[in-house]
Amino acid sequence: MASDSLELLQGTLDVLVLRALVWGEMHGYAVSRWIRQRTDGVIEIEDAPLYKALHRLERAGSVEASWGLSENNRRARFYKLTAAGRRTLREEERAWRRYAEAVFKVLEPA
Amino acid sequence: MSRHFFRFPWRTRRQIGADVDEELRFHLDMRAAELRSLGMSPEAARAEAMRQFGDLDDARRYLNAVDRATEVAHQRTELMGDLRQDLVYALRKLGAAPAFTITVALTLALGIGANTAIFSVVHAVLLQPLPFFQPDRIVRMGFVYNGAPDAGAPPELNDFRTRSHTVRSFAMYSGASVNLVREGADPELLRGVRVSANWFRILGITAAHGRTFVDGEDLEGAARVAILSDAVWRRDFNADPAVVGRVIRLSGEQVTVIGVMPRDRAYPLTAELWLPLVFKTSELAQSRGSRYLSMIGRLAPGVSVAQAERELSQIGASLALEYPRFYRSLAIQPQPLQTAIVSDLERPLLVIMGAVAFVLLIACANVANLLLVRASARESEMAVRAALGAGRSRLARQLITETMLLSLLGALGGLLLARWGMTALLRLAPTSLPLVGAARLDPMTLGLTIVVAVVTGLVFGLIPAAQLGTDVATALRAGSRGVRSSHLTTRTRGGIVVAEVALAVTLLVGAGLLLRSFERLLSVDPGFRPDSVLTFRVSLPARSYESDTAQRMFVDALTPRLEALPGVRQAAVASVLPLDGSDLTLSFAIRGRPPVPPNEEPATQVLSATPGFFSAMGIPVVRGRLYTREAQPGTPKEIVVSRAFVQHFFPNEDPLGRYVDLGWYVDGDRRGGTIVGVVGDVKQVGLDQETPPMLYLPYAQAPQSNLRVLLRTHVPPSSLTKPAQAALRDIDGELPVFSIRPLGDYVTASIGPQRFYATLVTVFAIVALALAAIGLYGVIAYAVSQRAHELGVRLALGATGRRLAAMVIGEGLSLTLGGLVVGIVVAAAVSRVIGSLLFGVSALDPITIGAVLMVLLVVAALASYVPARRAARVDPLVAMRGD
């Protein structure tokens, strides 16, 4: 049971990260901030698993990393969605929505 | 895909670690700054940032591991992508220049194919161990009897068996031709060998069917048994395993077949039948003088050949002390069996291997030249690619891919050529060369081909790669015209041509010397006229022709019957034919001279022949007369000797009328006779050998059972094959006729190996010459095309086309001359190696060297002439405008 929830969490985090990158290149810190703002602090996400997810996605070919300059002129590692990443995101989104709708159907009073 | 053109350099482990650290530091700094802006103290902000991050060390480890895997994957896909790109590009480039591609591939194919074919032969003969158990422990003994190489005598087998500790077991053998008579088939003469019973145990081979000999089967009174070779078993017994145990008729005796040997695993290699070597008790008791046996042995564990030689020769010395009546001295020279079998082939094969290696070198030099020319023609292409961001190593890899592809094409062509060449080679090879027939294109030779191809690809890919200019700007400025090839590359190319010519000269000199030797050999007078004579062998079996009378009566009946055949001018019978590798050497004494100790008697080759032999062979009478048909048993014994016999034994005396006693006793009668005549010398052993002293006995007074029949004809000799066989069958239907061939075939066969070697080396020399000419042509033609501008200026300034052509040819010739000088020096050094293969020609034969110089100069002039004509026709306007 415990390992199941971890897997779910990991998968969830991957979707969130991919979603964050839809609008363009971002460095890791920006991704972290974007997710915090969008979840209104409802989900407390540590940064360590976030970076793990970013590098794992790079290995899988969903994102591409390159060094660039941040808004305050420091060298930062920027991440960009690849075509394969966009495809993954679409599929994951669809799966999540179907899952959530199913759960809502159960919870809604008949 | 963009990574291929603008990619980041590959990251090391340390760089990955540094990148991870920098990324994490950036994150923590940003988070801390954000928290500070919310009013936190710097220390608190940093601590909070750390807390929000989570397990930093664990994350760092994880990120490092993942990034390393990512990096490896990137490198791999990039390399594969590059390779595919290189291959596609190379194929396109090679396809765009088909003339270049075909020339290079064919050149390499020639070099690789010739080497593969010859190496398979070298491998089969010299490198592949004999198919016996621990073959390097088997030795063949050479006997040195009274200071001269000789064979062994029957009692010596036991002497060595009982006295030697360095050799574990000994066996003796001698050749024995036997007639095989089968129901409903022509009788047949088989090449048999008589061997000691432990023969096959020493070799360590077993029978394919049945068994080999067991102890005691070589003792007097044992049952008669025989072992068949695979070839005879298939040819005469339909490969029927049930032949084991069957009784067959061999030379009139009933013999039981006990086994069949496997194919390719038998010794002697050409034996068709093995019989036990049985010594009669009388033979063992005293016949140390009758030396006709060969001996092999297996060394005891840990004993070297040299140790065995020392011990065996000591035993020989003590035998000489014990039996002074028979020996002046006896030494034994053991030799590893393989060495003993192939020692005659080693030198020629290595020379031929050297010749093909030269061909490969010349082929490679040519390819290098072509690649250099191509590389300088592509300098601007390379410069453009470099300017667009291709690294030097990337360009080098591209070039190497191209040449590798070329060499693989060459290897493929080479394999096809080798397969075809092997067939031709095996057909050309004389059957007298041992083991050559076993040559195959096996995995070993295939492997060698591939290695050679890969190495040539690497080496010749690197040469143009090394020429890649680093100075992109200069290359680009030179524009579409391409870069003036530097002085250095011109010199490199010139050097390559000089080397090529030198190699070709060396090969041509070697081939020329071998050809001259061969021609000398052909012009040697054998002492007889080999044309228009048909010969065949008949072996009279002891069972029905045991007595001299029976043998004589057979010959008396045969000769007139053969002479009655239409087309036959004369028929004759002799015991031995010249150049057939068999002889009978006997000691003798001249009456009236002081007696000589038994072991210091002179020896001569002895031959029994009917009186017609001399005119049938065309051997002239020099002095006196021939013996006649009147020489019969009971009449005075007469003999004829050769001129060499007189020179050796009657240097200052008249031989006619002198009486010679031979060391050949039959029923208490001693053979010999009065010399009635002297005949011309005959090359008995080989055209390149001395003529030995010969003594001829009238067949009627000294009959033998192994007969050579000669028919001098006035029709083509082969047309008499059938009638002669029929005539023989009329006399005795059980006699096989064997080795039916014109006398000329013996002459041809005796120089077969020399013909083979000379042919091979000549073929390779011609290939080398052609390749060198192509190389020279390529360099001169390229130089002319590169210098079109200069030539145009010269023309505009008044030079004539003739002058320009002469200049170009002069350049070609000067390169050739350089190669000639180097080549002659190398050839002089190398020809000493082939000295032992030459006959009647010095290794520095001026005629050969002169001819080679002429040939090369003519070829070089021709190779330069074509580009020179182009130079003479340069249009000055076009040439200068084109700049």
C-alpha cells in the first residue's frame, strides 16, 4: 500500500512538472514556485523529489535541459518540453481527468 | 537532430557533479533570497530553504546517477547517428565518383585476393600441423652412411629399438607397388607401403573402419593382412565398410583387408595401401649393406630433437665399431616429420608469399596516392564543412569511414578473387608438391583478409585525414578552385611512386630471374630424345614370375608383339626411367685393380635394359658398341657404361674390355660383365642435377620384375595406349598397365615445381607492374591538371607543346629512375634469398636487370605520355582564365 502511494505521488509530480513547462523554458526554482502557487499550498511538495523528477524526465527524453542566464543574471539550468514530453503530458492529463471524474461520480450524492 | 551540428561537448563525471551542485546552489540561493524578502534573517532564510528542499545529499546522489546515464545514452545515440550519417554520406560520395571507387576497390581486391589465396596455401603446408597425435614429437630419421645420405638397413631397427632412450618407439617403412586384381575389372597397380606393425601407433591415428596393425603382424609367418586408403576404398570398393575382413588378391597372393584409413589422415600422404614390413630371419642376420628403408620415431617425453640426434649418432658410432665390415661410419639426423615433408617447399612458398606481400604493398601505395589526390581535390569541401562547425576529429572520422567502406569493398572483391584464384592455383600446382592440395579458404584466412582490409582502411584513411588543413581561412579563400596542394603532399606522392616503382622492380627482377632459370632448365639437354615415345609400367607379380626365366620369357614375348603394332618403330624394356625419382645404386669392383675394403667400394646407378632401349630413348653410342640380343644367360656377360662412369672410374684408361663385378648376387651368380661400349650421359635425377655414372646390363642377363616399357613411334604416342594394353592382355590378362604416359611427361613433371613457382611470381610481377604504372599515371596526370595555369603561362610565353610534353614525360621518368635505383638495390639484397631457387643464372644477372630496366622505362614513358599529351594541348587562354 505504501509503495503504491509513493508511485502515485511520483507520477503526479511528473505531470505537474510537465504542466509547468507548457508555457516555455523554466529553471528548477521557477518550476518549484509555479507549482506552489498553483496548488495554493494545498500540497506540500519538497524540492528534492521535484529535482529528481526533472532529471528523470530529462533521461526519459520528455524534457531537454540547457544552461542559460536567469532573470538576475546567474547561470541556471533551464528545462524545455520536447515533442515527446508534450505527448506524455496530454496522455497523463487525460488519464488524470478520467480518474478524477470517476472518483467524483462515486462521491456525488445520488 | 540539432545536437549533431551544435552540440555541447561531452561531459565528464566531474563536470556532471559540478553541474548538479551549481543547479542546486542556484535553487537554494533563490529560495533563501525570496524568504529574506519576506523579512527573514539571512540565517533563518537559509535554514528554511534547506528544510523545504528535503534530503539534499540523497537528491545530489540521485541526480548524479541519472545524469550520468543520460550522458551515456546521448553519446551513444550521437555516435550511432554520426556513423549512419557518415555511411550515407560516404556512399553518396563514392557513388558520385564511380571511376575512383572502382579503381580503388579493384586495386585492393587484387592485393587482398592474391594474399588470401597464397596465404591459404602457406597455411595448409607450413603452418597447419600434420593431422597426427602430437605431430611435433614425430621425427623422420636421415641415415648418413659412410659419409653420404642413405637409407636404413633391416637389422638397424632392432639396434635402435633396444639401445635408444631418447626415442620412445621406432618404425621402418619402404615403398612397395602391388597389383590389385579384382573380378571383372582391369588389374591395377597400387602405391603400397610396407610398414612396421607399430606404424600407426607412432603416428597416433586409428582406422576409419576396422583396425590398424597389431604387434606381431610384421613377424615372419603371420597372416597376410592389408589396410586400404580412403581413396582406394572409395574407388575400387564402392566405399563399402564390409570390405573389412574380405580377402583380396594382391600380386597373386590372398590378403585379408583389416582396415580402411580415414581421408587426409594417413602417412605417407600418397600411399594407397599399407602392408606389414616383414623381415626374413636371414635378412636380419647379416644384410647391413642392403639399405632401402626409411625410419620414423616418436620422441620420448621432454627430449629435444638435438638431444635425440646426439644419442642416435652415438649409437650409430658404436654400431660402426661393432660391425667394421659394414660401416665406416653411421650417423642419424632426426628431423620433425613436418619439416621433413615440406622442407623443399618452405623457401619457394615464402618467396611467393613475399611476392604477394609486395603486390599488396603496391596496391596500398596506389590507393594511398589516389586518396591523397582526392583529398586535395576536396580540401575546399572540407574547409566549408569545418567552417560550418564540423570538428577536425569529426571530419577525420568521415574520411576514415569512407576508406573503410572502400577497403571492405576491396576485401569482398578480394575474397571472390581468392576463391577463383585458389581453383586456378590448385589446378596449376604439380601433384608432386605435398599438402598443397589441402589448401582451403578457412576461417583463419578469412580472418586475415578482414584484418588486412581493416588495417589498410585505417592506415589509408588516416593519411588524407592527417593532411586536413587546420587553417580554415586559407582554404576558404582559395575558393572553388581548391587549394594548391602543398609542396609537402606533392613530395609525399612522389615518394609513394618511387616506393611503388622500387617494389615493382624488385618483383620483376625476382620473376625475371626465376623465368631465366626456368628457360635454362628447359634448354638443358636431358641426354635422350623425349618426343614420340610412349611409356608404361608393368609389375610382374612374384607368384607367377618368380624365376628369371619367367621374367625373361615375358619380355621376349612382349617386345615383338608391341613392335608389330602399326605406328611403333621400336619397343624396349628397362628397369628404370630417367627423371622418375627411382633408381638402383650398387657397389662394384673393377677386375684387375687392387681389392678395396668392402665399405669403400665405388657405387653406380644400375639399369637393366633390352638392346633396343638406347635407340628407343635416343641415347647415342660414344665408343665401342652396344650389347646385342645375343647376350643371353650362358653367353659371356656384356655391359655398357655412361660417359660419366668413364670419367669417374677410368679417368686415364680405356674402359673397353674391362670387367666389372657388381654387388648383386643372384643364386650364387654375381652380376656384372665386360664393358663393350660407352653411351652418352642422361639426366637421371633432375635437369638441374649432375648426370650420375650409369651402368647398363642386358635385360636377358639381369631380369627384373618392375618393368618400364618404351615405344618409339611415328604416330602421336598417346594413340597407341589402347593397342599396347590389348597386346599386353593377350600375354597375361592379370597384369595391370600403369602410368601410361609419353616420355616427355617425365621431363615436364620433373620441372613442375619450378614451372609453378616461376608462373606465380611472374603473374604477381605483372600485376605489380600494372599497378605501379597506374600509380605513376595518376600522379603525373594529377600534377598536369594542377599545373594547368603554369603550363598555360609557359605556352603564352612561347614554349611549344612538344617542349611541355617532354617536360612532363621527363618528370615521370625522373620519378621512375629514383624508384629504379632503390629497386635495384633492394632486388640485389632480396635476390640472395631466392638464390637457392635459381639455376644457371646469377642472382645479379645483368641481362635480367637490364631487361627489367628497359621494361620499366618504357612503361613509365607510356604512363607519362598520356598526361603529357594533355599538357601539350592546354589552351593558354582557358588555362589562365580558369584561375
